[in-house]
Amino acid sequence: MAIQSISRCFPVLAFVIAVHPGLAQLNSLTREELIRYTAGNPYERFPDGRPKVPAALLKQLEGLSSEEFLGAGTRGSIHFVNGFQVLTPGRKLIGRAFTLQLMPLRVEVADPSAAAWKEQGNTRPLNHQSAIDLLQPGDVLVVDAGGDVSAGGIIGNNLSYYIWKKTGAGFVIDGAIRDLEDIAPTGMPGYFRAAVPPAIHGLMVTGINVPVRIGKATVMPGDVVFGDREGVNFIPPGQVQGFIDRGTITLIHDEWTRLKFDQGKYVSSDIYGRPRDPELIREYEAYLEQRLSPEAYQAYRKRLAQPPAATPARPQR
Amino acid sequence: MAIQSISRCFPVLAFVIAVHPGLAQLNSLTREELIRYTAGNPYERFPDGRPKVPAALLKQLEGLSSEEFLGAGTRGSIHFVNGFQVLTPGRKLIGRAFTLQLMPLRVEVADPSAAAWKEQGNTRPLNHQSAIDLLQPGDVLVVDAGGDVSAGGIIGNNLSYYIWKKTGAGFVIDGAIRDLEDIAPTGMPGYFRAAVPPAIHGLMVTGINVPVRIGKATVMPGDVVFGDREGVNFIPPGQVQGFIDRGTITLIHDEWTRLKFDQGKYVSSDIYGRPRDPELIREYEAYLEQRLSPEAYQAYRKRLAQPPAATPARPQR
Amino acid sequence: MAIQSISRCFPVLAFVIAVHPGLAQLNSLTREELIRYTAGNPYERFPDGRPKVPAALLKQLEGLSSEEFLGAGTRGSIHFVNGFQVLTPGRKLIGRAFTLQLMPLRVEVADPSAAAWKEQGNTRPLNHQSAIDLLQPGDVLVVDAGGDVSAGGIIGNNLSYYIWKKTGAGFVIDGAIRDLEDIAPTGMPGYFRAAVPPAIHGLMVTGINVPVRIGKATVMPGDVVFGDREGVNFIPPGQVQGFIDRGTITLIHDEWTRLKFDQGKYVSSDIYGRPRDPELIREYEAYLEQRLSPEAYQAYRKRLAQPPAATPARPQR
Amino acid sequence: MAIQSISRCFPVLAFVIAVHPGLAQLNSLTREELIRYTAGNPYERFPDGRPKVPAALLKQLEGLSSEEFLGAGTRGSIHFVNGFQVLTPGRKLIGRAFTLQLMPLRVEVADPSAAAWKEQGNTRPLNHQSAIDLLQPGDVLVVDAGGDVSAGGIIGNNLSYYIWKKTGAGFVIDGAIRDLEDIAPTGMPGYFRAAVPPAIHGLMVTGINVPVRIGKATVMPGDVVFGDREGVNFIPPGQVQGFIDRGTITLIHDEWTRLKFDQGKYVSSDIYGRPRDPELIREYEAYLEQRLSPEAYQAYRKRLAQPPAATPARPQR
Amino acid sequence: MAIQSISRCFPVLAFVIAVHPGLAQLNSLTREELIRYTAGNPYERFPDGRPKVPAALLKQLEGLSSEEFLGAGTRGSIHFVNGFQVLTPGRKLIGRAFTLQLMPLRVEVADPSAAAWKEQGNTRPLNHQSAIDLLQPGDVLVVDAGGDVSAGGIIGNNLSYYIWKKTGAGFVIDGAIRDLEDIAPTGMPGYFRAAVPPAIHGLMVTGINVPVRIGKATVMPGDVVFGDREGVNFIPPGQVQGFIDRGTITLIHDEWTRLKFDQGKYVSSDIYGRPRDPELIREYEAYLEQRLSPEAYQAYRKRLAQPPAATPARPQR
Amino acid sequence: MAIQSISRCFPVLAFVIAVHPGLAQLNSLTREELIRYTAGNPYERFPDGRPKVPAALLKQLEGLSSEEFLGAGTRGSIHFVNGFQVLTPGRKLIGRAFTLQLMPLRVEVADPSAAAWKEQGNTRPLNHQSAIDLLQPGDVLVVDAGGDVSAGGIIGNNLSYYIWKKTGAGFVIDGAIRDLEDIAPTGMPGYFRAAVPPAIHGLMVTGINVPVRIGKATVMPGDVVFGDREGVNFIPPGQVQGFIDRGTITLIHDEWTRLKFDQGKYVSSDIYGRPRDPELIREYEAYLEQRLSPEAYQAYRKRLAQPPAATPARPQR
């Protein structure tokens, strides 16, 4: 019987890809290259080398919002993109980036790519579904279609349903989707540039799990994707824990700030950004210590005492 | 008493218009011309020649979405327009196009037009309300104002209320509306480019029930209008039945696809676009036959067996 | 104890500002100037000269919508702006304008401004929070940032919370906000151009309670702000009462119009804009008289009998 | 021999059109209708009723610019459109409007239109060249393609060469052209929205010499077209003489103004808009009288003495 | 005789303004304030306090281009604006900013402003020409109309002629001009957003020689204006000399770089940004010393030896 | 002596790249891959596998324009992009594509890339100049910066001078340039999105001579670049000869068409698109045969006699 379960078919495909890197798509990274370019990942990896930020860590991100860690204009290597239509405002998109790169079709280029794909033992043709078939729970499909919404909807109601069922996460598509009328009621998170009736056409796959550009962001396979009403952030795995730590402080700070505002006794700058009155400072620190675990508070004080890690204005490379 | 019921006054007006075609508006179609240019209509017609797709057929469209019949980029003569503000996302707009063409006012052109209108026995002045007064149940008011939102709101809370009460359908306005604050809570379907406070000004009526251009669509009087979250489709009467037939198949196909995805055993391309495994194919065909009536299934198989009707890439005319 | 209540600290600041006008910000109005340029205000004033339209009058605006007084394209000095993102569609923004002008930072200009601010006895630095600290109940913060959304979010979750608590009104920001994810659920009214993660940067305060330009509107301190789904109106205090009077007539007129439409006996132009049949006219006038107080109806008839106040097409000044 | 000269073939076609009005294109005007809607034309007409402003009058327009008659914001029925790419800045486009209306192709509508065209005895198919074949010396081809630049270039190097040779005027195309590389060096005047490689496709002819909308202008067949660096004006024939008269005054006024500025003795408002010093006024009037013919000066004084023709703010029609 | 020469009338007006500061326009700076906010100006001043960068220094700017001093992304307080239509590409605009602020007209605000203007002894009404009358040789008229091109052309052929004659510099208008057809052939430098036929309307003067916002730039009265093909820079007087010094070095550096490229022996990074080969470095330094005066070269080496002046990332003020 | 000639240093670098493919940039193609994906190239290749269309063939393209081969909407794999600012309208850009891909900088990704580049023996850092140093005569630098003009000018006056000297061709930059004031007078061909003062910043090299996306075009290394006033075409090497053959026919056809139009005897459709009169057809064919060589004419007739090569509407890959 030809039908295989997902769990059986996937490792086989992954293996094949690992053996013949770079032949079937124009752009590709070997396992070795993927590890090299995501060397800052402190967690385990998928068989193909993609970082696998633990699910438990992803879960902790749910209470945060992007501002809580971005600070005032300092964003390091956390890239942010907006200008999307947001499928379900109020529901955050959190997961690991699985990237797909599409470029305008050139037949004489796509043909050798298709031939190589077949030589690798694949029985289904190479197309955008080839990437969707490889999605794992917790993955976010990130599609670089160069923002072109005239090439039709890259996914519709059926594939978005599959993605939702399979990943529990969602998608970021720098291009169009279709079947918005059917997808909207599902309540899944998704980001896209437009919804149009025609299906995908005139594009070819040029890379799966390669670095892609989405607006002004560079997205690496395995990046943590964090989307809210404003847009989508792509976070290197090595920065996630720090994000959560600082975000937790910010949440408590905002909580305390609002409690003080509720008292109606202060003008805004008595309390926010930070209190200056010594007694208010003491009150805030006590509140913070009580809300954090004692260890977390000590760690926070220690971080503050250190000089900030140098974040030089790097020259263009 | 001067007040006439709508049902009494309309045929009289229609009669007058049929008798003196082309005098009161710059552009107009005689009954003969309207029939000629909508010759593919298989249904009955209004007294002025406009196709009257049966209400029962319109009702069947409610369960469909635009993608279900558009297919992958092939759209024949079904024109689609987007870029509207959608008054009530989630509520479809379905009805027969009643068109109104407006152009920037030129006094020396509008004056003879107004004089001709009066000569025809009309006691109220020729303006955009002249068209609204002619709306019938099931009509969709389609206004070509060239996308100009600086000419004020073509309808406001009172006229939109009248349209909603009278037609039970809604409106498509390639221009602005006003009174959005009052209209939004009604839940009626409507498509427009912007909402602005000023009322309509600086425009003149140049045609009622003539072909109009809405974005990249040509709309004929009597077209079936189908609007959803993505935009608005204009469907020639002769294509509606085929739309419903194919759409029903697609609905069942999607239903089956999702059922298989729910089983969690397949990657997306095992099932979608279509299964390749013989057993899955049999399973799908059986499902389809059972969900369709036997006659519908046979008709569907027969259609598939025929070569597709030639849809040549026509030269520009 | 260093903490002062808002009621205690505000008059002190206001006093200081009144004493040293025009020194701390580049643009400023003395109390005398503010009174001169808002001479049409018939109501009391704040200590700094800003008109204080009575809260009871603001309350009466709630039932109206902008079209009810704007009429067909004649807008006098009531300026309207749109193109905003509306934080809470369906909830009107009503209050008194408190203006803040920001311009791109020039250090050598901002430094003497900061020095002057300090010389005036202010202990907190001059920045956008200086204006927020001065807000009073019923105020709407109106920020002219020239529409620049690349300068970060001028307010975020904490300051918007403060504004909501303090004013009970909301904000109009011709620039960006941040923390949309946290602000959206509050249900407060607000108008802004975009929501972005970074905080405000690269701007300097150039005026507090000075005339500002928001899109194509000039906003004076103390203007009545009226925002709905379409956009925001700025109304000179001297015109508010007339707005309410005419708006009330319009509301009743629309009420009657819909009642007639509900009867299904009329085409739209039998009833709207106004009936022409003598009996219908009588019916409408009786309805209007009954719904208005007798005095209000007499005043309305008297206004109609007068020639309209000349509203000449003024030359550019 | 089958080849006919232009002069022989045109009257035949015109005759055919006059006999079967409104059959071949969706929109059309009979000779009678065209005369009715351009009743203000004081000059002779083409056989099909289109106004024929004398060539000598068109010649007098060459020295003017659009501002010279538009005045400060009062534009009556002279419609102005901008946003074009200007083929040859510095070379004015002056001539009589010959209009062509194109709409997105619907096969089932274009087929009966093509059939009717053939029934009228035409041996070449109905397409955009049908209109170009009818152009006369002094005509400006005005094409309403709804601003759609994705439908390809409506004319290229060959047809623009033909137009230039035949009309000596040029074109206004609310859509795209192609072959810009070849057309640019010819130095002919032309206005278009974009230049793209593909040829025209997906459009159908819906009217020849009917009223068309170009941006926010309504253009009537026979309007005088006047294009300069800023954009294109469409002038009703009945207003051309007045335009020339007022424009001549303005030219002399500007001449005198600059002469005075050259003296370096005045600030701008001593002289412009008009002098206030009695001696300067006398000097100006003397200059004007000397530069105009005595009759023209008397006529000008007489016009000034009359109350201005009422140009009421007309209600929307 | 009522006609006064420009040189006689200007000081009188300036005096009047100095005596009654802030009464006639909504925004205004006293002489004292203008000096305070431009304290970094090392040169003499106009009677009203506006910095007067010497003409000889302005002359030296002619050989430079904006990149020569902007460096790689570090722009300090030199603000740059683009997006203009450039009247005469290839001709630089260099001069001292004379600012004019316009806002949308509100009659009840403009009336007291006009009254105050008259009380000050002005016999001509307050309007945009009031500012133009005050222009001095070397001034650049900088008009903040908020980018609104629907308010008509702020200057036309006559006023632009006056400006060109009087200042020898030109204009920067964040709004529209008119009469482009006449202005273009003059060859004067000018920057504007659009050219439209109607004259200025619906605006009022709210400030003369006050800080204005042009796009993302803050412009102070007396700033040096430097416009080229890319856009317009506004330079604080205190930075001009440094700009010239660094720009001269850059010009020589580019000269040498091209000479080396002309030899065809090097790849680009052998030479540019800077040579690394010791011999090439020596060659370059010798070239630079020879082309600069010895003093200038020593001063340059000394500057390099110093640590760079701190340019901290300043907090928002 | 450390200075090497260009001819000496280039082969060494090329060798190094061929040996360690894919290590230094995120995306890269081995020589083997580059040959595979450009298999249709009938000409010789550069050492790294890039197709090298002969210079003599490039020369023949000079007389053509893009429309001459694109035909009416059928574009095969020849991709066209517009929306650029054209540096020197009227001067064609013709050469072989040398591609450079840039993405927004992520430090933790750029660092391992820089390390690998150094390991390969490169002494200069990896940046955009690394690609410029590799340019050969006849190359066109094609930079994919994702259209981002906020990342500064990728090249300025010095590097553009180098490119012009070295290649004799020019550049296509989907991003910004700087120093437009200096570059414009050189008369070199170039295409770019904007000109801005700041230098390149915040980008990293992610590929040299890899497939890139420029707008809606996919560009392969070695493509023939053909730019004119309308935009830029990218032509697979295997299609260039056919382009020239068909373009030559079109040139002669247009020549003949204009000669006939010059006679003034025909309406446009007598002659264009093609004559229908048998005698005119004979005349045209004779003209064509005489202008082409006899062999070329025979080959052309033979091509016409064959059925067109199938250009199926390919499914999305």
C-alpha cells in the first residue's frame, strides 16, 4: 500500500536531502553550512541542522509583546517586518521558521531543478507543497515571494487547514493567499500581503530552509517567529531566553506602573519611564522582587550592575 | 394624492425610458441593444431588457466562495475587482447589477441632459437618486464614479437604508460613501473606496444601466454580483449555473480533503490537489458520488470526459 | 514626602508657564495671544487661556455623527482629517484639544530649549511627557509629529493607559504609537498613523498648546475634537452649539425618513432629501415639532426664515 | 486596386456610422445627440457632428499657458488632468479631442459588437486602430483606458508615427504606450501613464467619439485639448475665444510686471497681483492699451465694467 | 510719492516686527528668541536676529556635493529632505533659509491675525507675499505648506521671477507651484512637490522666520540651504566651515582615486575606500598635501590625531 | 611590492572560489551547479562557469529595442523590470549579468561568513566591493538589495567610475545609489531606485553570482542585460540570437511601414500591423528580401512555415 504515515515518510526525505545537498534547488544549505550560520543556537537541532528551540520556551513567549524586549529603538539582530494583513488580530503567531524561497519562473532554470529533484528519488514534483509536506509541529511556514501579490495565492483553504492542523502555529507569506473567506473563520494566525482569487502561478521553488528576505528582515531557518497585531519579529535562537527574561521584568514594571496610575495621585512622569522619588523606587523594587523569584531578582540586579555588552555600530559587511 | 407605490410608478418610468432611448443620459442602451450585448442570458428579462437571473439561483450562490470556480488563474469573462473597503466582512453580497455611471460635472453638458430628462415627463430632476429610485428587489447598485473619493459620499445613511430595505442586496461604489458611523451597524453588505463627510458634488449622471468600468472589470447590467472578503466578482448570467455546478464539486472535494487531513496520516500532497494512490482515488470518487445526486455525478463524469471548450487566448478587439 | 497629587502640582506648572511665555519651547502662545486667537470662544477658559467648552455640551455631541452638521460640502472652519488607523471603531472620541508639536531633533536647537525649561523651575526634562503630565479630564491629546511613523511610537501601553485614566477621552497622533497589542483591548478611542515596536526617538518638543497642523486641518488649543469611524473633526468652540442644534434636526429628519421608507410605499426621492408632496411636508413638520421642544421648533423656523449668514469665499490670507 | 486614399475612405465610413448609430460600439452618440450635448459650440462641425474649432483659433493658443486663463481656483467647466508622463516637455499639445473608450475585454460582449461592426460594411475588425484610422489633421487622440497600464501599450512607434504625421497634434492616453525608446526622439507631444514593452491586450472598444472620463476630467468629442508641462486641459469650444482674450491680457500684465521687477525698486506686492499706487496703475493701463489694439482694450474695459456672469455653485446633477 | 525702494522699506518693517513680536502671526520668534535658538551661529546677523552666513562662504560650497560631508550615515544635525521635483537639475541651490509657515485657513483665527498685522502699521494685507517682500539677496524662500499640493501654486511665474531677481538663489516649497511652463526655461534652482494650475487658496500665514518642518527636516531661519539633484540639505551656520574643510579633502581624495583607477592596474578595493599598501598610502598623502595648502594639510592631520568629538546617541528630548 | 594588476589577481581569486564553493557566502553556486542551471548557454563560459555571450553578439543588440522581440504580451523566459530611475535616458545598457545579493545585516550570520571568506585566503573583508573587484569588461553589475533605499547608496561616484572604466557597460541596482550629482554628468548607463546621501549600511553579502530576484524578474549570472528608457530585460544566453534575428525583421518592417505612412495615402490599418492588399504584401516581401541577405530571408520564410515551437502554459513548479 502506497500510503505512508507522515512520521514514516519524513525522515526518509530528510535523509535524501542531507545526502545530496544543493542539487535540487538553486539555493540550498548543507547540514554543515546551516549549523555554521546558526552557530549561536544553544539548543538541539533537527536532522537537517535547523535549530530546534524547545517547545517549552516557545510557550513562555505567549505572555509577551514585541515592545517588551525591543526597547527604545535598539533591536540588535532581531528583525521586524510590518505591512501585513493580519489574519487573526489578537492571536499571536509563535513558532520556528521553516523557510521557502520562490522566484519568478524561468522554464530553462526550473527544468534542471526538477530533474535533480527527481534524481534524488522524489516521486512528487518539486513545488511549494514540497516544503509544506516537510512542516513539523511548532513550525511557521515563512515564504519569500518577494511581496509579489500578482502571482496568485500561495496557499488557500486546504493547505492552510493542513498547516494549522500539522503545526499548530501558522504562516508568514510575503505574497498573496487565496480563499480568505474560508480561512478567516478558522482563527489561525497568519500574515500575508493580500488575498486574491487566482491560485499560485508563474513562480518556481529556489530554496527550502535557506536564508530569505522578508521586507527588511533576513530570516534564518530555525529563527523564532513572533507575530502580533503590529507585525512579525524574527529572533535568533540564542537570544530567546534573554528576551523572556527582560520581557518578564517589563511586564511587572508595567503592572506596577498601572497600579500607581490607578491611584490617581501622580502625573505620568512621576512614575514612568521610572520613578525618581527614593520611596517610590524602593516600593517598585520591593514589588519586583516579590513578583519575581528571588533568584531571578538577584540575576536581574547582577545584570544591571555589569557594563552592557558592547553592541557596536557595526560597519556594513 | 400624489404618492404612488413603488410598484405602480416603476413600470411607467421604464416605459418612458424604453420609448425615448438615449436622450436623457449621454450614454444609454436601448432595450434592443441591451438584449444584443447580453445575448448569452438564458433567463427572463426586466422590461428594459436587463437580464433577470432567477432568485432561486442567486440563493444557491450563498454557500460558495469566489475561488471555488475561478480555478488557477483562468477567469474567462468573470471579472474580479478588489481594493474596496468592505462594509460587513463575512456577509456576502449577491444580486443583479444595476449600473450607474457618473462623470465630473460639466454644466454645458448636464443642462441639455436635464432638459431631455424633463421632456420625457420626469418631474424629479435627473441625478443619482434617479437610478436608486429604479432599484428592484435583488438588485445591487453598482456605481462607476471612476474611483474618485474627493467628490463626496454618493450615498449616506438614508439612501443606504433605502437600498437595503428595497433590494435586500447592497452596493458596490467605485467612489466614496458617507455616514459610515450610521451605516456600519446595519450589517448590510457594501463595497466602497472611502468614507468621507461631504455629500456628493461635482458629478453628473452620464448613464443608467449601461456598461461601466469598475477598476479592471467591465460590468454589464444584469451581471450577477458576488462579493466576499476578497472583493467583488461580476458574472455573466450564462455562466452562473456552471459556476454553481463546479463550485458544489469543489466544496465536496475540500470537505473530503479536510477529512483526510484530520486523520493525520498524510502529507499534504498525498491528498491535495488530488490523490494519486488508486485506493484514495476510489475513496474520493465514492465520497463524491454519495454527496452529489447520482445524476449530478454522472453529468460531472461526462463533462470531464469531454475535451474542454476552447478558450482561446483572444486577440484584443 | 516628595510625591504631589496631580491637582496640587498642575496649577503650579501652569502658573510658571504663564509667567515665562515663549521661552522653553520654540513655538508658544502667551495667555493673551491664546485668548486673542480663540476670541470666538463663548465659554470659560483654563488658567492658560485655553477655551473650556462645558462638559455638558460635550456630552450632547455623543448622539451625533459628523455628517449631521457638515452638510453637502460646506464645512466652514470645521476641519476634518482622515487616513488614521482607528483604535476602537464604534466608540467616538469627544473632548477638548490639548496640542503638542514635535519636530525632528536638532541638538543645537533642543539644548537651549531644555536650558530654558530648567530655568523655569522644572525638575523633569522637557519632552513629550511634559505635555501628557498637563492633561486634564476631558482633554484629547493632539500630537503633530508631521505624520512621521519612522520616529517610533509616541505613546505605548503605559502612557495610553495614563491618558485614558486621566482624560476619559483619548488621543489623535499624526505619527506612530507602540504596544498596540496591549492598547487594543482597552477599548479607548484613539487615532494614529501606524503602530511600530520602537519607542519615540529623534524628535524634540517645539510647542505645547500652540496651533498645529494635522493633515489638512489646523487645530487650535481648546478646539472640540470629534472622531468617529471616518476620521476626526476639529470644531471651534463658538460653533459647537449650532452643530448640536442642527444635528438634532438632522437626527429627527433621518428618523422620519426611515419610518417612511419602512412603509415601502415610496421611491427614495419621494421622501429624501425632502418631500415635495404638500401632505408629506405637513406630516414631516408635525413630526419634527412634536419631537423637538416647541421652543426649539420655533427657533428652527426662525433660522430658516432668515437669509443665511454670509459665508464668503474668502481670499487666501 | 484595393488601396484607397484616406480622403476617399473616410467619408464612406462616416456615412455608415451616421446611418446605423449605436450598433457597433456599446456606447455611441448619434449625430443628433452629439450636437445636442455640444450645443455651445459656435463653430462649424465635422460630418458626424463633432465640433470643429477653427485651426486659426488653435494657432492663437500656442503663446498661452494654462494658468493664464484658469485664474485663482475658478475653473468653470474647463477640466484639468495631471499625473501623466510628458513625452516632450516644452512642446505644447493643442488640437481637437477625438475620443476612444476602451474597457476590459468580455468576449461575450465583444462578439456581438464585432458582428454589428461587420454588418455595417466594415472589412477591417473593430479595434483601437478603427479610431486611429478616423483621425483628421488637428485631432488629438484621447484614449480612456481607465488608467490601466497592465493592459499593454495602446500605441507604439508605428501608430504614434502615423498619428504625428496625420494630425500634427499628438495624443493623451490614460493608459500605457510602448516603444518609448523610438518615440521619444521624434519630439511629438504626448501624455501617457507609463511605457511598457507588451502590446495592447485584454481590452475592447466600447465607444468612439463618446464622452470619456480621463482622471477627474470629462472629455467631450471636439473639446480643445491644451497640454503643457503641468498636464492637460479640456476646453469647451464655446470658451476658447474668451480664453484667448483673457490670456492675452495676462501675458501683457506679466510682461509689465517683470519690467517693473527688473527696475529693482519695488517689493513684490507693490506691483503684483496689481499695483495700488495711482501712478503705477495709470502706467500699467497705458502699457496695456498700447500693447493691445484700441478695440481690444475698449472691449476689455467694457467687460470689467459689467457684473461677472453668474457662475453659481451648481448643485450636483 | 508712495513708492519706496526695497532697501528703504525693509528696515522699517523689521523694526516694527521687533517691537511687537508675536502679535501678527500665530507663531513668531522675538529677536532674543531667534538668537537663543541659533546660538551656535559664529557670523553676523540680520536686524531681526537671523544668522547671516557670509556670502564668500556660500560661494565656496558650490564645488561640493552633499555626500562629500555627510559621510556614511552620520548626519548630526544636518537635515536632508528629498522627494521634490527639481526645477533645474545640475544647478545647485545655495543660500540662507528664509522660512514661511502656512496652515489651512481658519477664518476666525486669520481675522485677529490680520487685525494685529494692520495695527502694526502694515498697509498691505498679511499673506504669503508679506514674506516674499522681505527676501534679501542670498536668501532661499523655504515654505512649509505641509506638503499639501491641493491648495494651489504658492508662487507662479511673476513671484518666482521676483525671487530669482532679488535673491539670486531660489526656493524650497513643501507644496505646489504654478506656471511651470514659464518658470522652467528660466534655469533658476527650485524644489517643489507638484506644479498645478490653480493659485494659492485656503491657507493662512502662521509664521515668518520661525522653525518649520519640511518633510523630516527641521529648518531654522538662517540655515544654509544646499540643494542638488538628490534633494535639499539644511546646515546650521556653525557647521558650514567644517563642511567645506572636509569636503575639500574628499574632493581631492576622489580626484586621486580616479587617477589611480584610470591607470587600470587596480581592483576597486586596492584604492577605495582607502589604500592599504604603504606605498600607495604615502603617494596619496603626498598628493593631498600638495593639493591642499601646507597649513590646511597640517590642520587636517591634527584633526585626525584627535579623538572624535563625542556624538552621543542622544535621548529624545 | 604589494600592488597586483587586475589581470593577475582575478584568476587567483576565481580559483579559490572554485575550490571552496559555498563556504563564504550564504548562497552560492558551484561551477557544476552554475553550468547545470544555465545549460541552455551555447557559448563559452568564464572560469567559474558563468556564460560568456560573445561581445560581437552584444554589439548587434545596440540597434534594437525591447519591444522588437517581446511581441504582444508573450515574453517566455525573458524577464522585464521597470520602475527604475534611468541615469542616462537614450543610452542603452547592454552586457552580461554579474549578480550580487545583499540582505539586511545579522551580525551572528555575517560573522561566520566573514570568517570563511578569510579562511579562503582573502585579505580584504567580504563586502559589496568584493563583487565589484571581480567585474570583467562587458559585465553589468546587478545588485539585489530587495528594493530597500533606506540602506544607503550601494555605490557612489568613485565605485561607479570604476565600474564604468572597467566594464564599459553599467549597473542595475534594486536599491539606492549616492553621489548622483557627480555620476549624472558621466553619461554612463545605470538603473536604480533612488539616490540618497548616506553610504551603504546595515546590509551583508549573501551571494555573488547566484540567482537573484529584481522586482518580478529572476536574473541568472551570465544573462544578457538590455536596458532602455522603459526598463531592463534579462535574456537567457540561448535566446539572444533569435532575439537579434526577429528584431532585425521588425526593424525593417517598421522602416517600410513608416515609408508607406509618409506617402499619406493610407489609413493606419491598411499597412499596420500587416498589409492585407495582395500587392502591398508583395511590395513588403520584396522590400524585406532586399534589405535582408538572401540567406536570412530564406531562413525567415522557413521559420514562418514551421509550426511555432510549443510554449505551453506551464504549471507552477
